[in-house]
Amino acid sequence: MRSGRRPAGRRPRRAGPVARYGAPAAFLLAATIAILLIHAALGGKTTPGRPAATTVRSTPVATTTVAAKPKQRPVAGYYVIQRGDSFGAVASRLHLSVQQIEALNPGVSSNSLHVGQRIRVR
């Protein structure tokens, strides 16, 4: 085979619009038919677009209104660090200041908290 220019009269073939768009459409049609046939063979009781019939029974429920209790601080004096926690996140969750947490944990760096690490909060 020679390198360089192609011989005159030979151009690369381009797929026509029927081949270009028809092949993917035929594939999708064949896949849809196959799915419907398999669904019917497995005993599917639903038709596409319509959910299976379900029966919903409602029973009366007695409701009572209870006054909401104010959030209390945890009784425990320690907090276990969770994923994404920082001193600021823990402080806002427990209604403390970052300075209070730092004072209670002098040897702990806020930049090197680890999941599962216990810090003192009281």
C-alpha cells in the first residue's frame, strides 16, 4: 500500500441519514421488545406506565399534643468526634463557644481531629 494521496475517484464512504439514525432507533426498538417479552414471560402483572394495584387501609389514630421539651445539654462530659466535625461544629451543636472547648482540651489541635476521638465538653 502506498502512502500519500489517494487515487482519484475514491473518497471515504459516509453513512447516509438512514444508516446514521436508523441503526440506533432499530436497536432501541429491539431492546424494548425484548424487555416487554421477558417481562410478560416472567408473569409481570403490571403494564408499563401503570403501577400495580395496592390496597390501602386506613385506621383512625388517636393524637395527643405534648408540649415540646427544650433541648438540654448532654449530661456526659465527653463528645465523640464524627465525620466532618470541627470545634466550631461541636460548639454550635452543644451551645458552647470554641474557646470553651479549646480550654477544656489543651492538648487537642482543632486541625487534627479524628473520627472516634473523644473530647471533653464539660
